[in-house]
Amino acid sequence: MTPLAPMPFPESSFALTLGLLLLAPLAIAGIAVVNTGLGRSRSAMQSLLGSLVVISTAMIAFAVVGSAIAAGTNSDHVFRLAGKAWNWAGAGPLFLSGLGASPARMQLAVLFELLSVALVVLIPWGSGADRLRLPAGAAIAAIIGAVVFPLAAHWTWGGGWLSQLGANFSSGGGLFDGGGAASVHALGGLSALAVVWIAGPRKGKFPREGLSTAMPGHNVVYVLLGCLIALVGWLAWNMAGSLLWLNAAPGALAVTAVNTLLSAAAALVATFSVTRIRFGKPDASLCANGWLSGLVTSSACAGLVSPLAALFTGLVAGIITPLLVELFELALSIDDPSGAVSVHGAAGLWGLAAAGMFAPQQGQFVAQLIGVSTLLGLMLPLVYFVFWLLNRVLPFRVDPDGERIGMDLHELGGNAYPEFVVHRDESYR
């Protein structure tokens, strides 16, 4: 399947894409439920309410400012390299002015991007569980929605310099990112890493250097249910992205759906096997992370590769995800309750590279590697620096007493489960 130059949408494709995008929020709902289940019971209400808050903040920031940066219109925001003009930012109108009079394809692109920014901000929110303050989460979401995500979206989807790699640098068709593996998942995972570094681990997580205390999620049923909910949204998401960004024909969408399912299934089987071999029994939470990592990988590959390649990429994602979760926690002392750095960050980067390996376009692998390098070498330092500055003004981490009694009681004045005794950690006494 070869992405073509943007063209007007026929009415049938418009209706199909719109219908798919109306199902895509199920992926957002699934991730929100997974994040809540992987956190502590005394922070469950803050986690789910916070999901709504960060989503709302990010979408408003994107509508007011970010959409102008992400726009695919021609602008003077270019830099010149090797005699070529490379576009780094759009020049659309603020406040989504004139959206109703825009071409149908542009309207769908804005809707896709609004949903994408909502998913991006949930990823670091989940990683900061049990200690990230709600005002700080909203501020992080505003920055991502206004500046960080729009830049990435313009570079990949809006005619920016990564999508120009094919024309300007003879690298395939430019960066391919049909389902948002780069501009949604890898960006979200790297943002999560920055948040975790700045906020630090939960109290009692690493009592002594080299050791880690297990802090299992309070409701694995939520986690597994969230995975099933997310699957429906992911199928719609990948198919809508193929129509919008890869110019797929409607008749090719069945293969995109099949690849999405195979990638997730292979990843789950791989994680199930790895955890059973490693721990004697399969780990349900890590299996859920493996399932999601397969879906994340499919965001890059589903519309580009064969079913066999999709199966392979999911298998690799499912193997590396539990190993990376353990590596980050035990070797690097990174406390990531949702596993987002591995699930979204690492799996998203792997998916981008795999799409280049298996895509039929000549030179596509180079374009995909440039995209991966840009995320690691440019976006991660940028996000970390901006978040570091924000933390100086609006501290990310709750005070020790708030962490002790739980984010629900501290920030919302109640508990998600008032009829039950909320567990308190011995390390706080």
C-alpha cells in the first residue's frame, strides 16, 4: 500500500472515515481504564477524573493554538538544508477559524488530531500515577496540546520536514505514521519518561539502591477490560489513519484490521510465554502491557506491511515489553506504574523501524530511522527541558502527606471506594 499525494475525499470515504473516528475514542477510554487499574486504590478517582481533565485541557489548547502549528498549509516557517526547503511548522488560523468551510479531508484531519492529542496526554498521566498533582497534569496537557504534539503532527502528517524526506532526501515516501506510532505513542511514551524522571518514584518503591518494592495495580480486572475496550478503538483508529495519511483505498482496510489483530495477538502470546518462563506463572498486568504494545506497534505497521510481518512485529514487541519494564525498574530505578515508557515509547519506536523494514518502498527504512532519531534526539530533550521549567513553577509531585493519604482524599476530598478500607503502605508509618 503506497501513500499518495493528498487528494479530495470522495463522499463515501468521508462517511467511512468519520464513522471510524467516532469509534476511535474507545481506545482513549480503554487506556484511561488501564491507567486507573494499574494505580493504587486510594488514587483511583483522581486517576479517572484526571483523565477527563487532561483530555479536555489538551483538546482546548490544541483548538486554540496547536491546530495552527499542526496545519498542513504552506508557510514561511522553513529552514534550508542542502539547498532544500524543509517545513517545520504550519501557519493555520487560530481557534480553528473557518473549519466549517475547509475541505472535507482537512476537517477529518483536525478531528483525528483532536483525538490524537487526547490519547497523547493520557500516557504521561498514567505514568505519574499516585504522585502527580492534578493541576500539574493539566499544565502538562496544555503544553503538549499547544506546542509539543502540534509540532510532531505537522512534521509527520501536515507536510512537515519528516514527511518531506521522500521528496527532498530520496528516502521512500517520507516518514510513514498512519496510526500515530510516532506523533502519539512514541511522543507520549517519551513525555512519560520525562514526567517520571522529574516527579521521581513513589515513596517506598525503591527503599534501598538496587532493590524494588512491588506495588501491584489495585484492580487487574479494570486493566484487562481496558485492553478489550481499547482494541475496538484501535481497529477504527488504524483504519481511519490509513485512509487519511496513507491514502488507502477502502478495499484495503480489511488487511489493516487483520494486521492490527495479529500484532496484538502475537504480542500477548509472546508476553504470556516470557512471563511464564521467567516467573513460573504468567503475569496478568504484564500480559496486558504486552497486548497494548502489540497494538502500539500496529499503529505504525498495520497499513503498510503483510500479515506475516505484522505477526512478527507484534511478537518482538511482546518479548521486549516485559523485559524493558523490568530493566527500567530494577536497573534504572524508573517507577512507571502504567509501563507507558515501554508500552508506548519503546513499542512505538520499534513499530516505526519495523514499518521501514517491511514496507515495499525503496529507501523507506532510512526515513523511518530518521523519524526515530528525531524523537529520541530532539523531542525527548525538548520535552524534558520544558517540563523541567514547568516543574519549577508548578511542582509536579504532591507533598508527602498527600501521597500518604492518597490522591483521592488529598485532591478530591473523598475515596473511590468509600465502603472499603483503603490500604496504607507500611513505609509511610
